Amino acid sequence: MTLRTLESLGDVAGKRVFVRCDFNVPLSGGTITDDGRIRAALPTLTALLEAGAQVITSSHLGRPNGEPNPEFSLKPVADRLAELLGTDVAFATDTVGSSAEETVSALENGQIAVLENLRFNAGETSKNDAERREFASQIARFADLMVSDGFGVVHRKQASVYELAELLPSAAGTLVAHEVNVLSALLEAPVRPYTVVLGGSKVSDKLGVIDSLLPRVDKLLIGGGMAYTFLAAQNAKIGKSLVEVDQIETAQRYIADAEQKGVELLLPIDSEMAASFAPDAAHEVAPSTGLEDTVFGAEGLGLDIGPETAKIFAEAIASSKTVFWNGPMGVFEFEAFAAGTQAVAKALTEADGLTVVGGGDSAAAARQLGFADDEFGHVSTGGGASLEFLEGKKLPGLEVLGWQM
């Protein structure tokens, strides 16, 4: 079976189409600070509107724990969506109640409405299949067709992602279809040389993706906090740098596996060591063979890859035809420790080939550091979903649309 796409739904003119998007955007005082996920939904929504559908869309936002909470309202999303679409966007103050019924009933062909946060209803994320199905049935009353376009949640069996797609004729939106195509290329037939860059804080968060990709890649670059567990596995003295002691043996196994498979495993040869975890902390570059040989001694902690490592990583990326990056190289939120992540992101924008940013913190870091999404080959909208896809896991939200790995 292959993934069902919009074309499989046929003529949608005059039909009510529920589009499950991922509008889980960051908010500060009710203001959206990054509208990337809203922009990512525009191709699907625009295509349906131009085809004459009555579009109903909704999403989760934050963790309201099954109860209405103004802090997590989708009203700012609806307002921003109206600006981006250049058209009126109706907003329902509930998901399946009287406001939703009135809002949907008033829709005409080519018009769109946003229903309130799906997670204001406990049935959306319930562990009970019957409760999820009941909530999905209430949503299904409003629509003739369902389009799944929130890639960030396809790894979750939730009412609006899984059960709703069973109850209505359903298909993947253009965002989800594109995500599947790009990520499949990383697994099935990547153009070589193929390099994977992994960062972030914990090795334990990346076990599945390393297991899946290590046999497939030519180079594996490890940065971020997780690099110190690998350095500790080589008996380096790392001061108070982040380390997962219970993963040291795992890191040793990966180092041995990479050598056995002929994969070039690159670890930091230097680090930006700091006196403390603070944006204004005193810091000093030290080689990986002497991370404690700074003025901070054994009290120092690594908060970024060093400049020599950044150069080596950038060169490795530049020589590649396929690159997947997931996880920052350091504490990019602090300007003093953002250089490593900046170097990796810049190298991806200049690489000659397919470059994929694996969503989550990587995408947030790239945007915060001034890079636009279109400077990369693809920026995934789903951090956890992207990793689980690359791990080869079964994703309920894709399987219900006909997808098989």
C-alpha cells in the first residue's frame, strides 16, 4: 500500500474537509514567536480552498490536560492564518460544541474556519480507544472528508490523527506527503557521500536513530551535550560536562560498530568550556584531550563544540551529497555558545545536495540564528515523528493513511 494523497479524494468542491494541522507554535504573552508551522500548512489549505472546499481545521497547542485553558487558545493562530491567507478565517471557541456547529454551518465554498484547541477535550489524547473514537465521531459530524497534515503528531495514536482518519475518507496533505518522501530518501537510496549530524543533550534520545542510520551512512558527526558521553567512553576527563553514565558502554559500542562498518565517526576535538551554565559565564576553548586543563579545572563544563571542531564538521558537510541534521551543537540559546550550531547550519545551506533539518530544536536553532527554511533542502515539521520515522518505527498516523515502511 502507498500513502493516500489529496488526489485520492477526488473533487472536493462543495465538500466539508477537516484538516488536522500542527499549529503547536511557540507563544509569548499570546503572541506567536515563530509561525513556521502555520506557514507549512498553507499549501494544503490553499489547494483545498481554491478547489472550492469548505475547510475546517484544528490542532493541538501546548498541554492543557484535557480542559479549556485560554493560555493555549488557537485564536492567535486563526488571526495569523488570516493574515497569511489574505482572507477571513472564522474561529470557533470550542471544538465540538455549539460554537463549532454554528461556525461550520456558516461556511460557504472556499471559506475556512479554525476550531479551538483539540486538547481542550480529554478524548483527544485518551489512552482509552473508545474515548478517543467517541471524540473523533463528534468531529466527524462536521465533515465529509479528512486530511492529515500535521506531521509532528503522526507518531501518536490520537483521536484527530488516527480514529478520525478511520471514520472518514482520508488522505495525507501535501506537507505530510512531502515529509514522507524526503525522509524515505534518507533511508532507501541516499546520494553519497551521506553524512548525519547529531546533537542535543542526551545519547538516550538518539539510540534508535543511531541504530537505524549507522549502517547506512558514510560519516556520523556527534556534537552537543551527547558528545561528552562519547568522549567519556574514550576515557576523556570532561569536568562537569553533561554525561549519561549509563550510556557510556553504548557509546563505546557505537564507536566500535562505526569502525567495523567503515563509517567515519567524528567527535569534537575541542570544546568551549565554561565556568557555569549561564549566558554570561566565563569560557575558554580547550582540546578534547585536555578539557579540564583550563582555568575552570574539573569544575568546567562544555557548552559548545570548539572552533576547530566546527571547521571539521563544516568541511565534512561540504563534501557530502546528502546530510541529515538533528540536534544543536551547543547551548545555542546563549550567544556565547551558539557558534558551533551556527557553523553547522551555515554549512548545510551551502552544501551541494539534499540537506534535511530534523525539526524540533534544530529547526528552532536555525531560525533563531537567522537562517530561513528555504535555505535548506527540507526542514521537517516533526522532531519526534522524524526521528521515529528514521528509526523504522510504525507510525499510526501514517499507517491509517495506507503507508507501510
